Amino acid sequence: MEGWIRAMVEAIHSSRTQAVIFLSGGASQALGWLMSVPGASNTILEVVVPYSRISMAQLLGKIPTQFASQQIAEEMALVAYNRALKLSRPGMRVMGVGFTGSLASAHPKHGDHRFYLSTRTYDCVRTSNVTLLKGLRTREEEDKVSSHILLKAIADACKVSATFKSELHDSESPHECEKQFDEDQELQQVIDGQLCMKIYNFSSDMHTVNSERKIILSGSFNPLHDGHLRLLEIASSICDDGLPCFEMSAINADKPPLTVAEIKSRVQQFRKAGKTVIISNQPYFYRKAELLPGSAFVIGADTAARLINPKYYGGDYGRMLDILLESKRTGCTFLVGGRKVDGVFKVLEDFDIPEELKDMFISIPEDRFRVDISSTEIRKSRGL
């Protein structure tokens, strides 16, 4: 490995950026460089090589009309970015990388030898494409050139500076474009389903927690109140191997989606409290479990009652069991705090949990937490 490549990879690994990388049709040497330098686990979350038509179709949810194109590179980077959001450690920046190429092959190509790559971060998507001089290089040499460009793009997205030595000819200069996103645009992408979530890291704990696990209290938080804060604090003391987070869905199963302005207003509560909040687009817990695998979800007894009630699954007990068992397979658990249900204060032990699910539910004792006030009652008292 050349010295300048090693130096660039070391800078990438030191950047506190974690990436999911999707590659098809080239730049394979870049993976070897990234993974052979110590510190690769700081950067690489996952690498997927969707080389066949079926593999690419499953990745993107469609069969592309043209596999090597700027649009496909950007779509790969977006899917990779969403995947990185799910897999990343607390406090780390994330990146999605997409590469698709049509390089020299065993049989001569009628079209150009070209490649496209895209990097997606929270505020920017950058795309480059290069058309190579045909017949100038072997397949291995074209792969090396594309690997150089991909590595440089990853370094740029990590915002690290490093020496870059291009082997491109003047006529092969990359065509580059960049799209910046502000907070409003990013939140709208969550509402529209393009992004699976946005994480606001207001907690100083984000940089001290080594576990990938999250302890999550979901709600609408309209408003956030002391009961929420205390409940998450108690749950975190019971389950002490994760990062405490609040989670709010932009999408409501029974109401219109929240607006960008509403989300930003509620987020300010967490900024003032110094707490981490995740804005997702999933209103149902089994979808939240898919989005945040391995998490411990903190819920009230009223929510637990709904989770195990077949009424909310079309009256189908088997469907309820299947859905919750799938959530269990993601590694999720539920920490249940006491709440009033139909005017009566109840705890987890008051419910008949199916035998297959009992180890998925953990009780928060009443003597450790009991708050009867709700956000609804607070809004009523304020005349809202």
C-alpha cells in the first residue's frame, strides 16, 4: 500500500465517522485499503456488494433501467445512509456510500468505461462520475483508479484533509456535484419517508457510552415533563448498559404527520434539558424495533396493555404473537412503568403476558417510579 493511501485511511479512521458502503462494479481495492489499516472498526459498519441484478433490485426495491448511473449511485448512498443510522454507535457521525461502475471486462464493451459514486451525510450528498479512456488500462488498473477516487470521496465526506495522488488523465477529470441540506429539509425527508430518522445529540453522555444499545422512551412529548425525565432516568439505572434516548415519531397512526415547525418546537425541549432525542417516521413499536434493533423501550403499563391486546392486531392473537416475537428477535425488550389504565393504577404484574414473551418485559417497581400526571393533563391545565 502506498504511503499516501495509508495516511488517508488513517485520517478517515480517526474522524469519528461510521459508514455503510455499497459497491457494484469496481473500487474493490478501496475496501482492502480501508480494512487492512488498524482502526477499520471505527469506520466500517457494513459493506455490501450487490453485483447481480437481483441483489441490486432487492437493495433498491426496484430493477434499475441503467445500473451504472448517477441516480443509482445516489440511491445506493441514501439506502446506505439509512442503514448506517440504524447501526452506528452513539455520538458518531454517519455516512452512506454508493458506487456503481462499468469497467473493463472479459468481453469488450460497446459503451464507455465509467463509474459513479455518491456519499450521503446528514447535511450533504456529493456525487462524482468519471469516464475513463477506453483501452488504456487493464481491469485491475481501472479498479485501482476508481478505488483512489472513492477513497478521496470518503475522506472528503469525513472532512479530513490528506494528500491525494490522482492517476487520471486530464481528459478523465471527475464531474462533481453537491447538494446541501438544511435542518428543515432533512426533517421533511424524515416526514416523507426518505430518511428513517434524525438524531439530535444534546446529551454529553453521547461521547462516553461505548454500548451500541439504546434505552428509549417514546412519546409525543407535548410537552416534555418531569415524569418523562424521571422515568427514563430510573429505566437507565435498571438497564445500565445503554444510552438513554427519547424518541418521537413524525408520523402518527391516527393523526396527520407533525409539521417541521412542530417537530423543531418540541426538539427545543430536549435541547434545554440536555437530552438526546430521535425523530423517526415509525409510529408502531414493532417498526421501531426494526429501526432500532437491540434497544430497551421504556413504556407505560397502558402501552403494554395495548401491545398484548389482540384487538389492536385485527382481533388475531396469532398475528399479535408473531409481530411481538419478531420484535423479540431483533433483541428488543420493554421496561414497563406503572400507569393508570381506565382510572386504576396498574403495573406489569397486573397483566397476563404470553409465556413466549415474558422475558421480553421487565417491570419497573412502583416504589421506584410513580407519576400520575400526563402531557394531556398538562395541556388541559394550560388551556391548550
